[in-house]
Amino acid sequence: MFTRRTFVSTGTLAAIGAAFAPRIAFAAAPTEKRFVFIIQRGAADGLHTLAPVGDPAYAAARGALAQDFASAAKLDAMFALHPALANTAALYKGGEALFAHAVASPYRDRSHFDGQNVLESGGKDAYQIKDGWLNRLLSVLPQEQAKGIAVAATVPMALRGKVEVASYAPSALPDASDDLLARVTQLYAGDAQLHALWEQANATRALTGDLAADNGRNAAATGALAARLLAPADGARIAMIETGGWDTHSGQSGRLAAQLRGLDAMIGAIKTGLGPLWKDTMVLVATEFGRTVAVNGTGGTDHGTASAAMLLGGGVKGGRVIADWPGLAPANLYEARDLKPTASLDGVIAGATAAHFGVDPARMTAALFPAAGPVRAVEGLTRSV
Amino acid sequence: MTDASIALNRFGLGARPDDAPPGDARRWLVDQFDRYEPRVSGAPTAAAAAQALADYQQARQAVRAEQGGARPGQRRRAAMAEQAPAMEEGAAMAPTNRRPAGPRQVAGEDAQPMSDTERAAVAMRRQGREFYTQSVGLRMNAALATPTPFVERLVHFWANHFAVSADGMRVVGLAGPFEFEAIRPHVLGRFRDMLFAVERHPAMLMYLDQAQSVGPNSPLAQVAAARAARGQGQGRKPGLNENLAREIMELHTLGVRTGYSQGDVTEFARAMTGWTVAGLGRGGGRMAGTDGRPGDFVFAPRLHEPGARTIMGRGFAQDGQAQAAAVLDMLAAHPATARHIATKLVRHFVADDPPAAAVARVEAAFLQSGGDLPTIYRALIASPEAWATQPAKFKTPWEWSVSTLRALGLREFGTPQTVGLLQQLGQPTWRPGSPAGWDDTAPSWAGPDAIMRRVEAAERFATRANQQIDPRARAAQLFPGSASAATTQAIARAESPSQGLALLLVSPDFMRR
């Protein structure tokens, strides 16, 4: 399902990469790096996650929603983190959490489904590219590392593509008998689609053992599950976790607090679960677009443009918020209603993954965002080793 | 596949062992239009679900009045219980991690005992959950026993096209009534009439926040502004919510990226103000003009934004309720809508990547008939692409479950078991988590873990099924003249009839339609 154009450009890249890439990109010894992408489906409100409380226009622009930050500790002169994000705040304090604000993908309309497609495919427009940037990231990594998994029953767009990936989600169904599994293997042998899926299912099953007992009923369990899938020496190196429920058109204050508490628990569980591997781990949290600056008539916010993203992990050069802050005064808003995007989310993703995996930023950018035009990878997001 | 097998499996819901294979496959489909029974007896109604919500709101207000207002912490926890916060329910996670809303105490910020308000919220959620569970059971049993499986499939199609997601207390009890009242009676009518029934149903008005949307210059907003200016009245300023207006254009009618702008969305939202639900206002219903039997559609002039509107270059000068109705009429007949609906129908019945010729044929039928749905379905049946012998559609968990239970010859299946099965297979009924509904293409459903779950479920069903079933004969009944050699051979070699049945249920023939 490649368009001719993307096929040609990735093919060319692979050829150039093999011949001229810096040695480090294809170093023989695989590193221990782990990468987790947590997608916030539904346009999470960055202004209500990382609030610009130091902006003189903030309180008036946000009305009742500003109350939630009345007693929040400030991260710096401008920003305060939502009080529900306790684990995240501790990571920030320890220099292991970095936030990017007023960021956006190239998408500028306000459809969730198109916006998520742009975020996940890494294209410039919706449905322009048929595979996902996370899958293309796998193709940049040495083969030993190129194992991805979706913590979900099916593979989300960002992880779809030519590199095969697994998916796993806990199930309460009893395990099928080995004899039946063997016969299903035979039955699917002549069916290309089912054969490939079945191979993956069996490989994952062998890896996960008794994980089903956890039953991943809440965010923390899902985080712990992701950590267990990433931890083994022969486990996945890249995982994606889908979260929904961020589309807060009404009653945002209570709903978002519950959402953020769950996200925070998930992040905490990933760190705990990975233990010493946390130093080699990077977690990216991002959403398809932001929400309106003004509160709507039902205590919520509507679809907007720029939002905030998070990078967390032992190697992240954290304790900072990076933002070319556009301001919330009415004249500074995008289309007189949204937080104006002043930085490229693609640039943050490319810069973060390049630094984390030790790949040349230009090469990473070209692989992940081949259609996006002039994306500049944001540099210096990790501590130099 | 033979035509008979295509009619039973691709257009129908999977064969039952007591179905005689249709002689004339196309005619078998069309004849169902005359026999379809829209009514589901014993189905919960929106009126009952809405009354329960209204009772809860009244109880909550009474408690507040008695206590002189709950403490802020309690109020917040009660609000959280009411919203059934997605993360705690697991609904925010991947679909497979979801659990239906259950009566559990909200994990609060502290361990204080529940207030009366919180208790009322918990009881309300239990009530909504009962309506939900009962409705899911009725939907499944209708699908198992129906003599008109093609029309039943169309009901499922339209309910997903106009999706509501039963994620919070306000919608969970209404999702079933939504399908029973707004979809079923209109599935063989005109698209326009279904559209109106859907957009006026309390489930949709509440799910997409329309019920509370207020025109910024409406009488009610002006009263609120005047009170605020006098320093009276606290709380939120009433205002516009554009959620439903946007999704009507993007999802229900025109389709995304079809020539409307952000300005059109906002204008349409203004036109829609006043379309709301009776009896569910939190006090002040009389003032807002939303009195009446809870759950009924009501137009409240006091919420309506005055003035003429311009949407997609057309003027709408109508007064009151007629304004949004005129916009909906325009959208229902728009060529982009015909194209959007045709594309989705062809995607559902023919292939993930819908063939252009079939789309064009169905689109033309839509436009020529003014959105007459049986005419549209006939055009679909007449499309040769829909009779391609290779099955192109990978079954969703719902389709696989229904066809599995039908294949086992069941006419009834336990209600909690139905809810649990769909949960485990990754497609909890009426809970797509988004107004776009469940995706209708293979990549969303053909995942490694998803296949493994079907194998696990198939083994469980087969073990419990009647041991008298001969899986070789059953395969021939389910796929008349079509069972593949690989499937036939795997079944013949199975170590037991039960294992053979499990293999049949997960065979490539059975996974697709």
C-alpha cells in the first residue's frame, strides 16, 4: 500500500543509508534503548495540562478552568503542571521530564480522525501516507532492535507498515489448547493474511507468559504491562499505547483531572516496571491537536489547534519547558480562537528519536516525515552520553 | 463463494443450520424488505431511561437543598461519578481493556464515605447499566432469530454510522433505545427521516453536547449576562457548543473535507441552538423552556440564537426550530452526502477500498430517489462488484460473534455473556469511544491478538456446543457450495467433532464474508 512516491523515497533512503550512514546508525551491537509512544486520542487540552499561569491573559482567557491551577506549584515563571500529574511532576523535578508547548502537527483543521491520521502517519495531509512513523522508525533501527508492539488488540495507524509488529492486550478468555493452536497453524498456512497474523500472535504469546492474569484493567496495569513487554532482552523495543477520552466538550475540569490521573499512573507504572532500564527509556506523550482557548457554554472546550507534548525518561534533558510562547491575548490566537502553533510536533518527535537512538537528525527526519516539507529536528532534547 | 453463500454471509449475518440455501440470492435479499419487523418487543425506551436520569437529578437537587449545598470535594466526586470518567472505567484505554460501566464506588481523592449525592449517582449508573445490558441482549437475540438478516445487518450499519458511545452515565442507558427508536423504524424509509430521528433523539443530543448548547445572544444568555452584571448568579456562563453541528457535517452527512469551513460549523451550531431534551435541565427548565416529559425532543426558543444564518453560501432566514431543520434538509439532499453514504455502504458490503463503479451506482440511486433507502439497497444488490466470489471483508468482532452463534444454531444467548463476549473480542456494543463509530476495514480488526482471542472463544463455544453437531455437514450448510478445500480438510482431520467445530469457526472461510 505504498504510493509510488513514498516507495521511491524510502527505497532511496535505504540505499543511501547503507552506503553512507554514520557507523553508529547501524552499529552491530544493539543498544538497550526503549521508546514508548502514548497517544492521547481526542485532542487533549495542553492549556489544561501545562497551564501558562504566568501569561497575563491566562486567567481571563480560561475562566473557570483556571481555578484548577489556583494552588498548583509553578514549574517556572510561566507554567504550572496540573495537580493530578504527581509522578510526572517528580520526574520534572529530577530532570527527567521535558514539555514542549504550543506545538502542532502540520494538520490545521479540526477533525479528530484526520488529525490523528496526520499525527500517526507523519504526513502533511490526512491519508497522504499509508504507513505510520513509528513503523518507519523501526526500519531505521538495527534489525536486532526493530521490534515493535501495540498494547492493544489491533495495531494502530502509527505502527502499521512494512515492518511487522505485534499487538497484545490482556484477555480474560481461557487459553486455547496447544493441539488446537497447532491445527490452526496448519489451517492458516495457505492464507497469507491469517498466516502472518498467526505467526505474530504465537510469538507474542510465547513472550508474555502469564500476563493475562493482570487483566490490565486500568491505566497503571496497562503501563506495567507495557514495561513487561519491553523489559526482556529479546522483547519489543518500541511500544505504543492508545488512550482515549480526551475530547472534553463538557465538564472538562473533572473529566480531565481523571484522565490526567490515569495518564500519570500509567507513566509511573512504566518507570517502576522498567526499573534500571528507565535510564535507556524515552516516553513520548502527544495528541492530534489542542482545544479552544475559551471555555464553551458547557464547561468544556471545543476542537482547537496547538497543544502540549511530553518527553519522559532517564536520558531526557528534562526539567524544562520548551516553548516559543505565542501568548493568549485575543490578538495572538490562531483564527481568533486557538493556541497558536509556534513549533512543529514533527520536529520534536524527529529530534527526540534521533537523539535517543543515536541516529543523524536529518536522516531521522527524512525517514519519519518524508512528506512534511521543511521539518527541522529539535536538537538537544537528551543528555549527551 | 457461490451466490447463495454470498447472500447468507456477506449480505446476511451468517447462515443458520435450519436455513435452506436461497434459490434466487438477489430476490431473497429484496424480499426481506416486506417481512422486516422494526419493533423489538420488551425493549427499554428512551422515555424510561430519561425518566431515571431526571429522577436522579431531582434527588441530587433535593439533597443539595437540604444540606445547603454539598462541600466542594463531594460535589466534584459526584460529578466524576456522573461522568463515569473514562480512565477509571478503562474506557480510555484500547478497546479491549474496556469494561462496561459498573456500580463501583468512584476512587476518590480521599477515602471519605459517600454522600447521598454520590450514592444517588452510583445507583443511577447501575440503572443505566441495566438498560444497556438488557438492550445489548435484545440486539443479539434479534440478530440470532431474525427472518430478515440483511435488513438486520443494515440496522447495525446505520447505528454505527450515526454512532453514540455509551461511555458516561448520561448516555449508557440511552444507547439501546437510540437504535430501537431512531434507527430501526427508519432503516427502510428515507435517509432524511432517519437523519431527523437521529438528531432529535436524546441519546445524540446529550452524547454530542447539543442539549446544553445556548445561543450567545439568546434570551437566556441575556438574562444570565444581566444577572452577572448585577453581581448575582454564579457558575458558568451559558454558551454555544459546536460538537453536534460539526459531527453532523463531518460524519453523518457531507463527510469530512467536503467544502464546509469552520465558519459553517459555528453557524450551523448557532442555528441548532434550542434543539434540546425536555426534563433534564438541572433546574431552570421552566425558565429555559425545556419542561415536559423527560427525554422528549423539545425546541426551547429561549436558548435559540436569533437572526438569519449563512451556511455553505446559503442563507437560512427561518425562525426558531425551522432554521436548523432547513439546514438538515439541505445536508440530507447534498451531493456530498450521497457520495459519502454510497462510499460507506459499498465499503461495508463490497471491499475496504470501495470500487468506484459500485459507489457511483449507489450514489446515483441516492440522488435520483431523493435518498430512498430501499432504492439505494437495490442498487447495491445490483452491483456486480458485490458478488465477487472472493470474500473481501474481514468480519468485525460483532459480525464474527453473531455468525458464530447462528452457526451453532442458537436463537438466544445470555445477556451478560453477550456483553462480555464483545468486550473480550474488542468491540463492546455501542461503545466505539468516538462519534465516528467503529472502523469498517480489516486493519482495525485483523490483529494477531484479536485472532488469538477468536480461537480461544471458538474453542470454548465448541466445547460447550451440542456434541451431535457434525462439523463437516455444518460447514456445507454455512457455505453452500463454497467451503474451501483447506477448511474441509482441517475439519475432516480434527481429533473430535468439537475440535472440528472450533476449526470451522476460525477458518479463513468463517473469518471473512
